[in-house]
Amino acid sequence: MIFNDVESNYNELREKVEGLETFKAQLKVIVTHYMDFSSNLINLNINSQVNGSNIGSIAKDSIARLVNIQTLLRKISLKDVWKTFYKLESFKDFGFEMYKPVLKLLNSLENCCELLFEFTNTPLDNSVAKKLVILISVINTTIIEIDGFYLIASCLKNINYELQNNIIYTEGSTITIRIYRDDMTVREIGNYMVSINDIYERVCAIVGVSATEYALRPIKIESGSWYEKLFGHPSVIKFMQELLNRAIGFVYRNYTNEGKLAATPYKMELLEKELNIIQICEEHGINVESSKKIVEENITLICKDLLTLTAKNTKIAVNERVFELGQEVAASLIEGCENKLLGTEEELDDLLPQTGKQ
């Protein structure tokens, strides 16, 4: 999981539990009435205003205040609060350190609802005062936890915004690539980073941009799963994004629908044909005649790098677009890799020049 996930998950939860604001407002009303009730009793005692002549009316007033508090509590929809509770409880990443505030909020909601229900059904006997004090303490804790949850969600959103936007980049000059797999080795991550950089530099050659002057630069890199945000020349980034979308989509479609790529020894030729880089060049206003030779020199190596990215990964995102295989398809893809249908890392390495790029 990456930081962006934490931020978006908190805000997704925040949207799902908007009813907590209503619940919090109702709890604050209860606290206000309790404070008025306790303050009144304290003032009476401090000022020695309790005596035999007025104790009856004071007791009557106290009972009326308690009845009012119980009435207000009964107006709270515990059903709605429990719905919110289950939305939070069903969240899949509870074991993650960043979600401890959610667990604390859940505990507070559960305790509060249980005590609230108990108090609304408590007869006005000698036990009511003690139960009310305990309830108010839990209510105050719950209000704090609700405020804390919203504060964390807001802070995470602001921090993520600053991380993503602390530098103003030219429109279309950035690309984010994410591989949703948490068991990657350092070697694999390194290979993926090299493959992406190689694709960028070969596209630079096709587009006619200096890969030295406009080197691909990392803006943000995170692990578990692996995420990389990169900055480069806008024309190259746009071209590269289209290549990635076409390639990943083609590989996944052929596993999910046609099943042909895994069964054919001509996967490289098929991918080259599908990418149709000459067509992309035309769509991007690149002189095809002058670029044709450069395309021919780079297309095979670009395809090998693209296959490196897809060979072991069943879910990849390019910017906002997510490519994902189903569970059964993922199993067949992994099996295909083991049977060397797409080629192992060693085979892909063997296909690359040993003395540098061509």
C-alpha cells in the first residue's frame, strides 16, 4: 500500500460515514443538557439553597431534566449509527498501522451505542446518576474520536496534495506507473525502473527529443505496492503513455479473451503489430519517413521492455487507467510465465544487447 492509497481510503471512508456529523451534533446536545443539569445541582449545593422546604421541587426538577435527556437520547437513530459502524468495520485494511484511528473510533462508537441504549432503558432510580456520568464520559470520548477521524482525513488530503503539487509541471509532462504486487524483489523493481527509462529514451529517439537534455526524472517513488511518478518531455510522455496502454491492454485482452498470445511463439511480432508505432507517429504529427528507420531499430527492444512489465504482474495502472486480470486469469498468466510462454527475466535479458543500447 502506498501513501496515496491511505489518503484516498480515508477520504472514501469519510464520504461513507457522513452521518457521523449528525450523530456528533446530537451527542453535543446531550452533553450541553447534562452540563446544565450538573451545574444547577452544584450551584444549589454551593449556595446552600437545598433545604427541607424546596428539596421536593429540586428533586422533581432533576427528574424532569433526566427524563428530557432520556427523551433526547431516544431520538438518536442507533440503526443509522450501527450502519456507519459496519461500513467502517468492513474496511479491508484494518491491520495497517495508519488505520488505528479508525479502530479507536469503532471502539468508541460501539461503547457509546451500547451505553446509550442501556441508559434510555434505565429506570430513574439510585443507579441513574452513576450511569449518566459514565455515559457522558464515553460520549465525550466518541466526539473526540469522530473529530480526530475527520481531522486525519483532512490532513492526509492536504499533505498528499502538497506532495503531488509542490512543483508546477508542464501539462502532460508527468506519468504515474503502479504495479500492484507487494512481493517484488529489489532486482525486479530495478528491472522495471530500467525498462521504463529505456522505453522513454527510445521514444525520445523516435520523437526527435534529446534524452540527455530531457532526461526522465522521478518525482515520487513508493514501495509496497510499487509506485513511480515521473517527469519528462510532454511529447515523449504522451507517446509513451499510449504505448503502455496499448501494450498492457493487448497482453491482458489476449489472456482474458482470445488466449492466443500465451499459445503462440510469435508473441513479439504480434505485440509489434498491435502497437503500430508508425500509426502513433502519424497521430502525433511525427514525420514517418524520417522516423521509420529509428522505429525499426527500437521497436523490438521497446516490446521486450513492455513484456518485462507485464510478464509477472496481473494489475498495473498507468496514470488513472487500471489494467487488471481476474483471479483465474492471473493464475493462468503466472503459469504461462513459469512455462516460459512470455519468457523469464533471464530470457529477456538475453534478448537485450550485452554492450549497451542499440
